[in-house]
Amino acid sequence: MRIAILSAKPDLYSTQRLLEAASQRGHQGVVINHLNCQVMIEGGKPSILYEGTELDSFDAVVPRIGASVTDYGCAVVRQFEMMGVFTTAKSQAIMRSRNKLRSLQVLSKAGVGLPKTVFANHPKNGDITRLINLVGGPPVVIKLLEGTQGIGVVLAETTKAAKSTIEAFYGLKKNVLVQEFIAESKGADIRAIVIGGKVVGAMKRQGADGDFRSNIHRGGNACAVELTPDQEKTAIDATRALGLKVAGVDMLPSDRGLLVLEVNSSPGLEGIETATGIDIASQIITYIEDKIRTDEGDTVGV
């Protein structure tokens, strides 16, 4: 098979591991910078041009779309779908998971446990205090609607600090979520990797000293963990609700049960493979093989 790995950064660990895994299993992996693709729209003949050449011989696509270029990246993924190419993440599912508000709404409808969260359209001063109180009062977590690796996530420990942060984001024309702070997690969370409706690996991430965010990119560390049946079910349910086939699910233990923080459509592989010793990249390639072998393509449902 020829497998296109959509990535604007070919030297990233995850991109290189997918190339390596594809080669080890006898396939040709090709890195395609989706930002250099041109989508050609013509009645009955969707196509994609890349560096002046038409892309027409790929069997599968693995999207590794950065958060800052979600719209354009998803347009390219959608075009591959229209061309009948199998993709490990549908464009609609990527869009759904990238918008934090939309993903929380979908997960809420599916009955997945979530931190208490509130969203409003640029409230006035008195309304900001009301929003903070709706999620239990300070400290609160303030999040940009779109962001990854802990960027755009702020812990405000007082009402005054929360109001200042929210007003600053609004001044930059940014929409934010205000979310309750789960103190009992003590800066730790669990990331589970789900492929094809199964959990294939999980790690516990602990934030760096003084940082409530557990992201490894922010200086946290990780170790392998075995999930409980409840944790495994929650990860699978969250992934299924958002329509993702390959995803990283971030979960937080709390006094009232397991809460899902985020479902990532392009989870990084370095942290989870290093922590667990599991070859996640090869499992993604194996998943592609199995789905194409059973003819479960992506020609409809765009």
C-alpha cells in the first residue's frame, strides 16, 4: 500500500515513526505537507495537486493536522475522502474534536463524565463573576477554544485573577471556556490511546512542580499504567462519540468519578511509546491494513 502521512513537519517523532512502521510492514509511506496541497473541485472528479503533481495513487491517509491549520488541513482530508481514500481520522471528526466547546457538547450528550464548564459570549464585568461562580468559584481553569499541548490554558486562583485573564482574552478577540479546577487530581491525568475501538496503551502524566498542566511538552513526566474497566470504557465511549478511529483521550480522576478533559485526533506518539514501550505506530498501520482488507472504506459520510 501507499500511505500518505499528512504532516507539515516531517522531522517530528510521530511522523518518522509512522514512516518507519509503514516500511517495516512492507508499505510505502510518503509525507505530504497538507499546506502545500491544492484542492481541485470539479463535477464528478475531485482531485488534489501537490507540488504540481496530481495525487491519485494513495490507499490510505494518516492525518497529522496542526491545531493552527485545522480548517485547511481538514479541507485536504475531506478531499481525500471524496476521492475514496481511507483515512484514520475523518475530517468532520477532526473538526469536532478540535473545537473544545463542540467536543464537550458532543461528549455531554453521550453521557461521558466532564468537568463543569461554562461558555458565554463576551460577558460584562458582573457576568464574568457569575460565570466563575457557576463552575464552583476560584480557582478556575480558563481555556482557549482551540489549543494544544497546554497552550492557552490558565489557572486563575482568585476571582480577580480570573476576571483579568478572561478580559485579556476577550480583548484579543478570543473565545474561552471557564472550567472547574479538579484539585484532587494534583496535576496528574491519564492518557489512553484508542485505535479502532480498543485501548492499545495508557500512561499517567504528572505535571512539573508548580504546574497544574500534565502535558509532557510543558515539562511533565509519564509512566505506563493499566486502566480499570471503567477507565477503558470511558476512553472508548469518548472516542466513539466524536467519531474518531485513532485518538488520545485525556482523563482526570475526581471525587465524583472519572472526567474526560480532551480527545485528541492527532495524539503524539513519543510520550506514549517511551512510557509504555508499546509500538503504537505499527498498531496504526495494522489498523489500516485490517480496515482496507475488509473493504471498510470512506467513500460515504463525508
